Amino acid sequence: MSFKIRKVTDSYLPSNKQAIEQVFGILRIHFPSVKEEKINEILEQMKNPLKYKFSSNLFVAEDGRANIKGFAIMFYLPDKNICYLDYIAANPGRTSSGIGGAIYERLRKEAQLLKSIGIFMECLPDDEKLCRDKTAIKQNRARLEFYERYGARPIAGTKYETLVNPDDDCPPYLVFDDLGTGISLSAHQMKKIVRAILERKYPKYCPEDYINMVTSSISDNPVRLREFKYVSKERMIEDFKDIKNKIALIINDKHKIHHIRERGYIESPVRITSILKEIEKLNAFQIMPSREYPDKHITDVHNPKYFNYFKKICEKFPEGKSIYPYVFPVRNSTRPPRDYSVLAGYYCIDTFTPLNKNAFLAARAGVNCTITGAELLLEGYHCAYALVRPPGHHAERDVFGGFCYFNNSSIAADFLSKYGKVAIMDIDYHHGNGHQSIFYKRKDVLTVSIHGNPAFAYPYFTGFADEIGEGPGEGYNLNFPLKEFLNGEEYLVILKKAIKRIAAFAPDYLIISLGFDIAKGDPTGTWTLKYSDFKNNGSEIGKLPFPILFVQEGGYKNRTLGVNARCFFEGFLSTRNNKR
């Protein structure tokens, strides 16, 4: 059984509403004592973190048909820098399928990305002296054994497991998972943590004198955890990798088949090789395999007629032959010609983007890579990089051009928009006309582009500052058309403005259309950004807290392309990994 574990960030979207309804169904089965008012409170906690003084995050294990196989709810208390696991459960009958373990490992990954000191949780006791219901002891022991495999054990030497109401039974232990860091907590620190947990989780249940009694019982300095009882220390799960510095890297392994050998054609396979050779030096990327996705993700964004034409005409070509559009429908665009070679101009915006046998195959593989990166964000990666060619940001719903056939970033944005708000920031030298045209009337995807003014830069007819969106999308398209000659310091000023708009939008996911053709000497650009400028740009973007998918677009000066990419990611990681 395959499933992905994703974080639900928006309770209003249809896909998330359906997931939440299934979660509450599982919750009612596993925790029959939970009343409807508690379920309503969980929803309120997700929507209003300021009121409850913690953010409440829902994680779901979901199969390909949107069936929820398990879930977890984890709080994050930023002022105490801790995570608290409130609920975790698998769909009945699935407890042995590994879903619980997969969910918990996803939570640990999230806690590490938050740079939390660890995860706290309550577990019912395995001590028969504390539990009158002896039938529950076996299940309690199994649960404590499960967490002990990760090194998580009850806090020892306190009165946390003291009943609030004498008529209750089985008071819980407070369990702590240090995420494998071996961190020691002081008594002073622990008292603040325990007080925050009791006051915020049980504001109506735990009286002040009870909270004072529990916190005053914490005297060990540093705080002790119970000795291992079920699992030897040597048998602890040790494969929890440090992922703070890792960016998932998905490489289009079919890009080399799209190789136009004609003189002057600069969109060549060496571009990917140049980038890969340099970024590998950072030891910050984890190569992930590309997955297969149905055509529907493309035809949700591109006109199916264009998709079918592109696929069929590429199949007709003999190996090594290309055609270029040369006749365009200035008039009678509603009556396209029947000849497939002439029809190329009906679906294209320029005369230098060729059609050939491998163009479709390479572009289609690039889409798979990019959606894979998007799905990895859903599964818990904070950053992913789709290193693909051909690029995509000039491809509009109905047309291709600018070396682009399918709009990778826009397809990924549409895919992610089903799970939360998305922003696209295009930092290629050329305007992201494809993103603009596709999302111009939508407000769930913010599109921002920094580019050379269309008065002198391709694609010439779009990218003006007064193009701000239309209808529901008005105000959700932002263009920064810049002067012909621009240095790195001037560029950084504009980048900060773009980032400020994105931060105000507060997307759940951010996609960066990553162009390195803003570099000095690039054959398609006029600006003069140097290595240090790329590092500064990366550092500025690294300050953003959102999950980010980088998608490769332009960059054609191969002698410096790889170093510029390395400097960009070096700057990005320098701030991304040091911020709270």
C-alpha cells in the first residue's frame, strides 16, 4: 500500500475539508470519549494560533484516492520552542501496516525543521499501580515501547502522573523525544515547559494549585528520563537523518535527448551538467527519483488541444529533424490550418523554439520531476529543486515558446493549490508570461516576476507594471520590469520588494522559477550580476519560512552558470538553516 504523508495547512479547500472529515471519523472511533465540542475546538486551534498560544498542525497519511489512512495533530509552542503530540492514530485495521511509524517519523522531521528541542507527548502508564483498568496495561506498554525505539521516554522524578480528579484512572506520563540530540533540560526550563503544556492544553481542567504542585515537584537538574525498559539503547532507531541542510534534488534524466546541435542554439544539455557539477560541492542535496504522473496535471493548466498537437507532431518526426514555426495567425485564428508543420505557428509565440522527436519526451519528463518536487513538499521536505530542461515559464495555456513547451512551475503551482495558497516568484531575466497568463484571473496563486522591461526584452508584449490581474485575480499579479543595464545592488533592492509582497500573501508553498540568465555576460540578458550577487539573492530568499520548490528556467553562460548556481544555494542555505 502506497501513501503520502502531508501537512494540512488550510481547512477551507475542498481536498482538505474532505481529509479533515475523515480524520474526525477516525478520531471518533479511536477516542470515543472525545465530544463534538472537542472536535470543534481542534478546528478552532488550527485557525487561531494566537488565541491558544500554539500552532496546531494536522498531518494525514493519504493514498492516491484521497483516502485517509492515519493522522496526527501536533502543536508547536514557539515561545518554548517545543512540539507537543496531541493525537496520532491509524485507520482501524491498519495498525500493523507501518502507517503509525511513518507518521511519527514525519512529525520528527517537522520538529527538526522547526529547530524544536524535541517532542513532548502524554502516554498512559504501564505501571499497574497507576491503572485500575488492567486490560489497558498491555496496550499502554506497546505504545511506550514504540516511542522508546526512538529514544522517547517518560520524564522521571516528578508528580506529572498525579490524578487531577480522584475518580479518574490511569494518569498519563509526560514523555520526551529529544530527536536524537541528547539534549539536557534544566529543571528551570522544564518547569516552564510543563506549565505551558498544562495551562494551554487543559485551561479548564487543571486548576492553578495542581499546576503549581506538578511544577514544584521538578527538582532534578538536569531533568532525568526513565531508563530504557523495552528496547536497548543500541536498538534505538538510528536512521533519523539530519535534514535541515538537505534539499531534495530531482533531475530530469531525459533532458539530454533534447539536444539541438544547430549553431547558436544555446538551450543545451551542458547547462544541467554545469549546474550539477558545482552544487554537488555543497553536500546539501539529496537526489530523489522522479515519479510518474497522469497527463491530467498538464491539461489542467494547458489546453488539451495544444497538448495533443505537441505530442502527436513530435511522434511524426524522424530522428534528428526539427521544424521551426514560421507562419502565425494574425487573422482568422479560429480557423487553424490542417498541415501539422504549418500549425506549429498556431501554437507558438516565436520563430526559434523547435519541434522535434524528443521535445515532447524531454518536456514531459520535466513535468514529472517538477510535480515530484511539489509532492515532496507535501510529504515534509522544506525545500526541493527540480533541475530540469527544457525550461517552462514562457509556455502559456495555449502556446509554447522561448525554449519552453510545458510550464513546469505553473503545473506544480496548480497541483499544490489544491492543498493551500501558492506563490510563484520568477527571477529569470525574462518575464514569466506563462505564469501570468495561466493565473491572471485567480487569487489562490500569487504570481510575481522580476525581469527586463518588455520594451527591449523577450517576450516583449507582456510584463508591464500595470498588468495586475483581472477579476478575482486583480492584485495577485505583480511585475517588476527593470531597466536595461542593472547591477547586483540595484537588483537586490527590487528582490526585497518582491519578497515583501510574498510575505504579506503568506503562501503555504512558494515556487521559485530560477533563472541564472541575470548574470553578467549571459547571451540572452543585459545585466551584470556577479557570484557575490547570487549569494546575496539566495540569502534573502532563504529568510522566507515557507516550503520552497525551485524550478530551473534560464541561464546560458555555461562558463559561469554552475558557480552562480552554487553561490545562490550557498547563500540560501546560510540563512535558511540559521533562522528560527
